[in-house]
Amino acid sequence: MKAKKSLGQHFLIDGSAIRQIVDAAKIGADDLVIEIGPGRGALTGLLVKQAAQVLAIEIDEDMCHILRRQFANDKNFSLVAADVQLVDLCELVQNQGFSRAILVGNLPYHITGILMRQILSARDVLSKAVIMVQREVARRITAKPGNKDYGVLTTVTQINCVPQLIFDLPPSYFEPPPKVHSSVLRLQFDGAPQFIVEDQDLFLKVVHASFQQRRKMLRNTLRSLFDGNDDLLIEILQEAGVDATLRPEAVPVGQFELIARAWDKRR
Ligand code: SAM
């Protein structure tokens, strides 16, 4: 069966990479695993051997047909034949009688941004996520302050979890090979977050405005949020304890939230 480009289908064919991904999830016998985009079941085969239950969400009916046959005898396997973007992950986990799940997925790259948002907003029901993304996206997610890749995606991710690069994969590990290199990441939600975002909209406003001009200092990049009221901006930065002369790429993730909180108090 021909892979469907429109669904981002690139199937993993390297046995050792498959094993490393599943190992990175450190699945226990009591765990619920949610797999996004199982495809032909490359990862699923190992997941059902290790987890209490595997819920796999796949949009392509041809793949669903293969999966139903392949895992017909695995009582701990269930298939959700749906577009994952329409699935409420929190509800899915709770309906299974679990408080948390491990998410695993070799994600379709054309909707990585949307899926990242969906995964992060389900952080209350996820202990961790082991995901494959495009290498450049992985660099942005795991970047440290001061790095050129540090930006909106970094802050939005790291405010919710601790991301770790597990390994990179070349295109030859897939059939058909994608045009880009890939990376596997583990996003640790348990024991994270370091930060609670009190007002998501405000936090996002601060982050987006900050990184609009990454070469400028915060006292300039954030001006657009305060209608030219520079005194107010400086007071907010002082109250947040953030150096107004820093460039956004040098600002640690938690400080964007401190700015948002100080702003919230002055509204
Ligand atoms: N996990 C398999 C593997 O590693 O070989 C397949 C990975 S492939 C990169 C992405 C998979 O996600 C495909 O099976 C594709 O059909 C599925 N997919 C694409 N868009 C989806 C969506 N919106 N909802 C659920 N599955 C989707």
C-alpha cells in the first residue's frame, strides 16, 4: 500500500530505532499508553508487550484495517479511528479509569505545531511523552537561553515540561524517506513543571511580543504591549525582577511568566 504524503506517512523500518523509542518511554506493566499515528504498527507491537493498555489513534482507514488485523489477539490494544486533533486526550485517559498516561508518537510532521499544543495542554493527564519530530523542531524545543534556536516554541514547551533529546535519525530509517532529519524527544511532565502559568493568554502575549525582534532589548520589544507607556513597562519589569536590557533569547523561561504576572497586577 502506497504511503500517503498528505498524512505525513513515513514508516519506521529500523528495528533498533524502534526499540530505542519504546525504551525511552520506560513503560511499566501498569501503564496506559496513548499512541498517536500508529501507522502499520512499528512501535505498537512493542508497546502492547509492555503496557497495561494501549490506545492507538489513527486517522487513515487503510492503516486502521491493518492494525485491527495485526492486534486482534491483543486484549490490551484498542484503536481510536479518528483525527487526533479532534480527540480530547484528558477525557480519553479518564474514561479508561487512569489518572495519567504515557504518550508515544512518531508524529505526522505537517501538524506538529498543533499536536504540540494539544499534548502540552493535556499535561495534567500525561506523565511523559516520547515523540518524534523534525530535527529543527527538536532543537527549538530543547534550546537553552542564549542559543539561536531559543524562542517561542522553547518557552511554551519548557514552561510545561522538561524536554530531553534522546537521539537523531537519518531519513534512511523510514519508508519512504522524508526530506528532513528527525529526532526523538522525551517530554517529562511528572515532577516538572517548574512553572505554573496563571494566565495563558497573557503569558503568550509576553512571549510573542518579546521574540518579535530577538536582537532588541526587552524594554523595546515589549513596548508594543503598553501603547508607548514606557514607565509602566519599566515598572512591570522591575516588579518582575527582570533586567530590561536583556535580549529575549537570554531570558530564562520562568521570567516571561513573572513579567506576565506583574503585568496582570497592573491591569
Ligand atoms: N508510527 C508509525 C511508524 O513509526 O512507522 C507511523 C508514523 S507516520 C510518520 C504518521 C502516522 O500518523 C501515519 O500513520 C498517519 O496516517 C497518522 N496520522 C496523520 N495525521 C493524523 C491525524 N490527524 N490523526 C491521527 N493520525 C494521523
